[in-house]
Amino acid sequence: MDFKGIKTLEESIHKPRVIYVSTYPPRECGIATFTRDLTNALDRFNPLIKSELIAINDNGASYSYGPKVVFQIAQNDKESYAAAADFINKSRSKIVNIQHEFGIFGGEDGEFIIDFLELIKKPVVTTLHTLMPSPTERRRKIITAIAEKGLIVVMTEAAKRILKEVYKVSDNKITIIPHGAPFVHLRPSSSAKSDLGLKGKIVLSTVGLINENKGIEYVLSALPCLIAKYPNLIYCIIGETHPQVRRREGEKYRQFLEGKIRELNLEGYVRFENRYLSLEELLRYLIATDIYLTPYLGEDQIASGTLTYALACGKAIISTPYLYAKEVLSYGERGLLTKFRDPESLAENIESLLDNPRVKKNLEREAYKYGQNLIWPRVAKGYLNLFYHLALEKKKGRQPIFFKKKKPPLKITYLEMLTDNIGVVQHALYSVQNRATGYTLDDNARALIFAARYYSHYHDEKSLRLVNTYLSFLYFSQKANGNFYTLMDHNKNFLESGEVEQDAYGRALWASGITVSSNLHDNLKATAKHIFDNALKNIDTLRFPRARAFAIIGLYYYQKAYPEARGIQEKIEKLADFLVESFYKHSLPSPNSEGRNWKWFEDKITYSNGRLPEALFLAYKITNNKTYLKVAEESLSFLSDLLIMNGQLVLIGNKGWCQKEDYLATGKRPLYDQQPVDADSMVEVYLRAYQITREEDYYKKALLSFSWFLGENTKKEWLYDRITGGCFDGLTEDGLNLNQGAESTIAYLMARLCLESRW
């Protein structure tokens, strides 16, 4: 089973509870770092249930772990493994994920894992970080025991082939999920060199815990002839000696390297960074690197985290042809392969890149392109889907979803059709773009929010055109004073509407804020920041609740991108305080004589209602002010009671809206026309509430709300058009409004994407 073939399964609320067995920071170990990054990424997908870990401690060491670590194993204590297995069996976990490398488990070659596996009574998925094509009998026995117990994850096709051919593991037990890497913006090495005191240098680097299998001495032997031609060259050896090697041998290998540096007169041309670097520091060195080197000696190495990180940073790479490097570098397509233990081959390859900038640039481009497939959210999704399939296999015949219809695939073809080189056209006649209706700031802001989220989730290059188009519309709509024109006619003339439309202004803040915090390129984010900063000076003019709510959401995302920005939290608090004040001003302290209550921000309930409590949930997340959380939950509870009828979402009709006085007197509220933008706001507020409170019922209600688009509504009509990929404009008393305009289509796409992706 391949990583690429696993389907997304976010429709399930019952994402399985998993307990991980691995080394873990602060223990200094590559697998510990891998497990930390993987579980952090998984937690973003599965906020209801945070990851739990059983940490393996080495040689009686004791570490100060965080709350994720719920049990510890003493590596060389057999009884500790039995106690850990008992803990797992009694825990709420449904699945066990073991990160395996022979050296981190006790016994010879880590053979204690065999008895440990026999004691575990729950499904096991084991990730293999080491796999020998020519194993010893003991290592073969260990891998066989792992395969017999459960499923296996490997990171390359080569590793899968070895498992099948050498260890005779059946194909259906093996899943390929690549090694993960952080998302890094592509930028020139000069941007980081000044910070590291490397300005003007040609930087070669090797990163990782140092041991004699790294082959660093062969790079040192290659340097003299390179320095003669490139006197500004420097080789950075980044990382401390592997703790287990240091415990066993001290600094023998590093001292050997230092002696070789003196022997070859390389002082001043080699820099040691002899410490365990934080992720931020590590990435800074990688960004500063001109050519990344992995001259490793072990031909059978099936994974390398640092090589994966170099790919994600878009580096030109030269490596010896060990198994992992051959596959991910695609035999020279994304990096050059050099001979083992051969300084001359290394020097020739390095010189060939330094002498041919175009070749080097091509390698960097291909490396970065490939590296985007390895970012942690994508890797985490592969694990989550594998865990889900395994959990489902244990519950055959049970349907885990909360709506009856399968979610349609997410496609943006209709949105692309609605979009020309100016922006997204406001309306459509049926499913044909109606340019005569012009372009609105509201719709283009909505479209930008979706496109920025879509790109952040899928990294689909086609969506970049949409992002550019919508961002350009916002930029040219903005006046010098920071406010905006809100309507452009089909002749590209902005129409002056007199008073600023506050909702559109709020959505523009929201759109530029979410763009700034996205994974888009720096130049696009810089444009969004310019729009946001220019608009921000008018934020105190906002008077209406929804405009304030939209602005809070934009401020929240801006704060995520620039936590050091001054005054943002204060603005969030001021706007949130306005909402809280409005809530208590208009709400009833207790039910009326008819037993009806009113817990809302105004004396009527109109459109995009979910955005008001959503804004307060976000304000709470930023400030930890529990008043915001209280009002968010109370208002959402009231809204839920009003909108969920007979197990389906029944939106407030826009013919009269829901007036406080009428509702309290009669309990009635208008049923039609119901709008897709309101259904989207409910999907998103429930997902946000679920994310923040971890209350499972909110996720159920998000799925129920999304089902409105798929026929679970008062007219049993599909609002989503499975032919065009658009969304009908509303649900009327007579059935569907058959036009498919921008607002409705974007509302559906936003709701669909939010069920698919992390926030």
C-alpha cells in the first residue's frame, strides 16, 4: 500500500487514539526528533485527542519530559517493557505506533522488542528507521517478529523491496510514508549567511549527530584542491557527537577530524558547531548552505532526516549512493551521487556545481519541488489515514461517519471558471459567468481566504494563479487611506459607494491576515501584509458585530504570523469586548414566560451567524480570557438550538430574518431563503469550537452542518452541483435557486476544505 494511494478520511470523528513508543526530546536522538515532529503534526489534524508517548530512556538516564510522555521504559530493564505493555493494554489507546531502530531497544541488537510485542494486545504499526539487506540472523528474527505482529511503515520503495525480497513480508503489510520535513520558504543562501558570520563564503555543510559512519574525513581530504580554486570556501560540520558514541568512545572521532584538519592545513576553512541545534538554528544553517553533503559510509542506510530537510530547503546536494539517497535524489535528478570513500569524486562533483551555476540552480529547484511532498502535514495525514484504516479493520461492519452521504471530491474547476484576470465575477446565470454584474471586494476576499487555505493544504501550483488574482484585486481596491472600494463594474471602473461597507472591510482584513499566515511565497505574503497594515489604521471605526468578528479573525491570523507585532492583541481584546458587551446588552438574563430565551449579540439573527462565536473562540485562544470562551459557547449553544431541527440544519431565512421580539412571542423564525454562506459559517464555527474545547459533539455538528449541502435539508436538495463543481445560490420555498454565483460556490468550497485540512 503506497502513501499516495491512501484516501483522506476526515469525515470520521472517531480518529483513532494512538500511543507512540519511541525515544523523545530532550533525549538527543534523530528518532526522538522525528517522533516529536510527527506527533506535533498529527495533533494538528486530531485536536480532540492529543498524542501520548511511551519514552525509551538509555542506560538509566532520566529526562524531564512534557505532558505527552505518559510512561517511560528503561532501555535495558526487561521488567520495564512488561510494565509498559501492561500500561498500553489498560490504556484508552486503540493503536500502538513503534518507532524502531535496533540501537534504542534493550538486549543484543534490541531483541527485547520481541517479548514486548508479544505482550501487547492491541494493533501495532511499526516504523522502521533501519533495515539491512543482508541481516544477521538475530536482526532477521527481530524484523520478522515485527512483521508478524502488525503493519510496517517504511520511507522508500527500496526499503519496501528489501522487506518483501529479503524478509518475505507480504505486500499488504507494508505502507510507504516518506520521512517528514518542515515547510521552508525558498530563499537565497545569502539571506542567512550574515547572521552566521558567513557573509561572502561558499558554504558546504554536513548536519547531524557525528559518528565515524558519517564519512566526514573524505570531505576534508577533498578540500585542499577546492580551496586552491575557491579560497572563500568553508565547510561547516554541524552537530555534536552522537551521545551513545560519546559515552562509549568519548570524542575520539572528532579528535581524529581535528587532527586531519591540522594535517591538511585547513584551519579557517572548517567550522565545527559542536552542539545539538534547535530546529530554527538547524534551518538557518541549511538555508545558508550552498552545497549540502552526506558522504556517509553505510550503503544500506534507508533514511536520513537531515537529507530530507536539505531537500525541503531546496539545496544542491551531493551524497554517496546509500539506499535512501539514491531514491530521493532520483539517481542525479535532484542531487549528485559520488563514490564511497573517494575524495577525488567528491571534489569533482563539488567543482562541477560551483563552475556551473545553471546546473546547481536546476538541482535546487528540483530538490525544493520534491521536498514539498515531504512536509510534515502531508506525512502526518498518511499516518492518520493508515491508523484509521487499521482501526476500521477492527470494527468491520460499523459505519463511523455522521452523515449518510460520502463527501464529494474537492475540486476548484468551477471557481476557476468564475475567475478571470481581474477577479472572481460576482454572479452567474445558472452556471455561466455573468460579467455584467461586476466584481465585489466581499467575494474576492472570500475567494482569497479559500485559495490561500487551499494552497497551504495542497501546494497546488494552479491555485497560485487564483491567489495572485484575488490578492491583486484587494491591492488595487485599497484606497490611500486604507479603506477600500467595494465594487468594480465590468468595465474595470471602481464604483464609489459613499460610506465604507464595514463587512467588506472586515473580510479584507480577514483575507489579508490569513494570507500572511499561510504557506504561500514570501512576496505574496509581503503584499498581503502591506494591505493589512494599511487597512489596520481604520479598525477603530468598526461598529457592526459581523465586521468586528471578521476583523478579529484576520487579527488572529496576523498575530500567528507576527507574534511580536505590537498592539494586535490589544485590538483583538477591544473588538472582543465590544462583542461581549453587545451580547449581554441584547441577551435575556433568563427565559421569558413562554420558556424562550435569547442569547445573541443583536435583536435579530441574520447572516454568517457562526462567525460571531467563532471570533470569540479565537479571541479566547489568543488571550485566554475565559469570558470570551463563555460567551462563545453560550451564543453557539443558543444558535444550535435554533438551527438544528429534527436532526438537520435549518438555516435562518433571509426573508425577514429572525427578530427577537417575534421569536420570543411565537417561537417561529423564517425558513427561507436559506443561504450557503450561512451553512459554511456553521461548519467552521463548530470545527473551531471542536479544535479549542475538544468536545466531540461539536465535530458531529460540523458534519451535520456540512450535510446541508448534500441534501440533508428541508427540501432534500443537493446544493452542491456534482456536474459543475459549483454551488446553487440558495434554498427557497420552491426549491433551489439554480444560479451558481461566487459567494455560494466559495462557501461550499470553504466548508469542504475545512473538513479536509488543518486550520
